[in-house]
Amino acid sequence: MKKSIFFVLFLVMLNGAFAQTPLWTVGNARTVEYNTMAVSAFQNLRYGITRKMEIGAQPLGLLFAPNIYLKKQWLKTDLLVTSRHGIYTPIIGQKRFQSSEKTFPGFMKAEREIIYPLTNTIKPNVTFTNEVLFSSYIQKPTSCTEANYLLTGKVGFHFSVANKNQVLDSIFYPVFFMRTQPYQGQLMWYLGLQLDGHLYFENLDFSTDIQFLSLGKFTDWSIEHKGLLLITQWENTRVLVGYKLAYSTLASQASRTVFLPLLDFTYTFKFKGKKQGGDLSGFKRGKPEKQKKEK
């Protein structure tokens, strides 16, 4: 039972499946501030290595799928343009699922043995994720108000490099189906829109999105929607409450819908150090300031 729970968490981690404080940076073209780390229970751990670049990984996911990603902001004007590139290998989670004595809710009877038969040797495969994000504020900043309502368009794709002789049956379960098909050599691509903003209630932000995911030329597709309320009452902590809704067409199966409640938190802390001035080291370019003479 424990192994089955671990595998559920492993799959969720791949999704890479969330007051007037700065808007959060997940799912849009903004990046974490320089020298700042954001830690969550289920989301990616994120660290700003420069003002326009962050690096991250899913800590819990490392137990099932070693992973890492890099997010780089290329344009910062009225339009923000950012790309995000990641890599992971799910072999640890696949082996744990294969050796699990029981499956988990949503799987057909004995489906585990069909997907990963004990007689099969699971061979390494590496999955690459790539996306481009375009963000712009609907409400521009004025002398009295700050910018609000960040609208983001996104396009991305996932593909895997796997052993050609290893064929695994599909996992017919909403949300998971699309994200595991690349293991079989299929290209998964998606388009999406996201809106982040401050609400008029103090210490309350929101984030909502909708995505269309497809395999190849619309072989199978899925529509996913997420809604979140972010409580920002505390200086360095956000509490996230929301839901995820997905509708998928599954190969040789009836269409299915799934509703998942979401609960998470994010704690942000800033490391002490010199201000970043544009280079990777974090030190400002130019001549050093003259030291003041001691009186």
C-alpha cells in the first residue's frame, strides 16, 4: 500500500500538477527574485540565481524521478518572455510501482501487472520538458496603483528518449495519461492560458488557468483547469487552497473526468549577499567603489 502511495506522489510531482505582495512566479513568465529560495510541500523548490534566471527541482519527486529545470527570462518590457527547460528520469518510480503488491484507486483490476509486468526489465528513459511563456499585465501600474492581473500564454511539449525495445501499456487515468505517454515515444504538446492577480480583499491573491494537451496530431487530448486562492497574510508564507479539474479522452476507453482538491504552502526566504547586477556571479559590474578613509 505504501509503495502505491509513493507512486501516486511520483506521478503528481511530474506535473510538474500550484495583500499586495508580489505575485507568485509559478506558471507565468516571472522568475524568483535573485538570491531567494521558495520551498513548498508539493511544488518545485525554486531558487533565483540571477534577476532573470531561476533553477529548481521537485524535492519529493527526487525520491521517484530525479529531476531539475532551468527557467530563463529573455525579454522584460511590457511583455515578459521566458523559457523553461527541464529533464527527469522516472525509472525509480516505475520500479517501485512494478514491485508494489497493490495498485491504487482509478486503475483497472490487475492493471499494474499489465503496465509493468514483473517479468519485464524496466530500462532507463529520460524525459525532456520545454515551454515558452508570454506574460503581460492587464492593469498597468500608475502613480496610485501597482500592476495587476498578469495574463500568461504558454506553449510547450514533452518527449522522452527511451529504449526502443521496451514497450509499456498506457496508464488510463486522467491527468497521468498524457504525462506518461512520452515514455512510449509519443510527443505530448500543450497550449494554455493563466491569470494571476491580487483580489480586493486584503492578503488574498488568486491564480487560475486552462490548458489543452494533445498527443501528436490530436491522437488523444485532455483539457485541464486549475483554480487557486493564495492567502498571503504572513510575510514569507503563502497558503494555497484550490482544485484541479481534468477531462481526458483515453485511448480505447470512455472519456473521463476527474476533480482533485489542492492544498499546499510556499515559504520564501532570501539569502544574505551583495546585490545582483546582471552577471551570473551576482556581483555588480564596473569599477569598485573607493573605500572611505577611516577618521
